[in-house]
Amino acid sequence: MKYVALPTEEFQKLPFYLAMEEYVARHLVANDYFFMWQVKPTVIFGRNQLIDTEVDVEYCKLNDIEMYRRKSGGGCVYADLNNIMFSYITPISNVNFTFDRYMLMIEHMLRRLGINAKTTGRNDILIDGKKVSGNAFYRLPDRSIVHGTMLYDTDVEKMARSTTPSEAKLKSKGVESVRQHVTTLNKYLSMGINEFMQFARTEMCDGEVVLNGKDVEAIHEIEEQYYNPEFIFGNNPAYTAKVKRRIEGVGEFEAKMELRDGIVKKINLAGDFFIIGDIDNALLVPLIGVELTREALEKRLADTDVESIILKLSKQQFINFLLDK
């Protein structure tokens, strides 16, 4: 695996690094790539999450915490300069294999430092039962991208105040608050953050690719889309019906629908689930015009492989959710 380095070490805003992942995936030759990055206090929420339910927007504004949406699924995370973000790009297309391979690489890297790290659940790495790393996944043509946090000495107070996970999500993890759920790596290491980053780079990579000025210019062009207010805040028109549920092992779901005489006219699906297919065209658009009954939904989705669109979600689970059963 090759490490991707920038020509300068100056810190960028978070969208730059998300754009950098896309650039590496689209323009570097097929290989496994890895890089690390840090940002000033920032909240990052998943592609299908609603900012108003996941982020304390007012607190973030008052405390100069930036807010951005990413293109991967999963939950809301907080990052600062004492948190390290990891990015992994690979040509491997199998979702479960890619995710599991990356998580095990990180787990083994931490274990070589004598840390009793363990992968668990959908996307977390734990130390002594507490989360030190959360990760998310998405696909581009011919490439897979996994990215996540490594809580080295993150400000847990700001993390807890800026993000607002649901009570159901916390209960699913057996905790009552964010503070109970997370830990930081510096509690288990004597090395500083820069020394740890160098260790991770050496352990996981066998060479490097250094981007040039033209590469950086191209990354900045991709970056602009992440600043679009509609992308960040979403377009959430009024709906006449709402269903909300946590499906264990899959994630949180909230469906908002406009129904007329029991017929679906509009549908929006939000949550921290992992998207691995074309959720709009393959799953949601086909539901427009269907009667909200089990028989009609099963008929409309008869040829739809739901599990190939939302990771680990069965067709029956999806239908039961829409029907609130």
C-alpha cells in the first residue's frame, strides 16, 4: 500500500481531504492508497443524515465548529487537530471484504503498539470496550473508499456537545452518553501524536506517492461541491407521514413520505446506514406511485436486491420499516 503525500504540510478544510480521496480514486493507477489528515474543529455527518437531528447547529456556530456533509453513509463524527482522520482507497469492489480488511489492518497496527484493540459492530474499533475509531464506506466507479477517525486526544466535551446521537443509538451500545462511549488513544500510549502518525504510516505503507501542484488544483475543483449549501443542509420539503426506527446491525432509519390516498408521491430516506448502491434510482424512485401496502411494496420491489443498495438490510426489513411494523 502506498502513502499519498501532499507537496506542503499546511492544514486544509475538511472538504479538501474528502475531495482528495475522490481525486486519488479517480486518477491514480489501481493500487491500495492510504493517507492521514487533521482539521480544525469540525462536525462531519453522513450522506443521508438530517443535520437538525444529528448536530447542535447553534453550539457549533457559537464555538467556531465547522459543519460538513460527506458522501459516505454512517453516523455523525467530530474531529479536531488532536484527532487523526484515516483515508483508505482500494480497487477491491466487495464491500464486506474491503471494510473488514481495512478494519483489521487498523486493529493489527494498534495491537503492535501493545493496545488491546478490537473491531466490533458495523464500523467501530474499541479499546477496553470504548470507541476510539469510527469508520464509513462508499463506492466510486472501480474504487472503494473507507475513511474514519482515530481519537488521539480529541476534545470529548466538544464532541459530546456538538453531536446529538439519538437515545436509541446510545442504548444500542449500552451507554447513556457520548462521554461514556468513547476513549482516546493517548491514554494508552507514551508517544506523541506525530510519532504515532509516523508509526502508522511506516507500519501500513511500503512507499509513497507525492502529489504535485496540478494535482492540488484539481482537488480544489472537486472540493467546491462540498460547500454547496443544498448538499450540506439538504432539501427537506414537508411530508405527510414519517416513520423512524433503528434496525440492529444496519443502522438508524427515518422515512418521510408524501402520501395521497395511500399512494407514495415523494419519499426521503435519512439515517446512518451504509449505502453501497444507487439508493435513489434503484430503491426510492421505484417507490413513487406505489400504494403503501405490503402486497404492493413486495410486488414493486420483487426484482430489487435491497441488500446490494443498503448494507445488511433485507427486503423484508425495509418493507416492514416502511409499514411501521
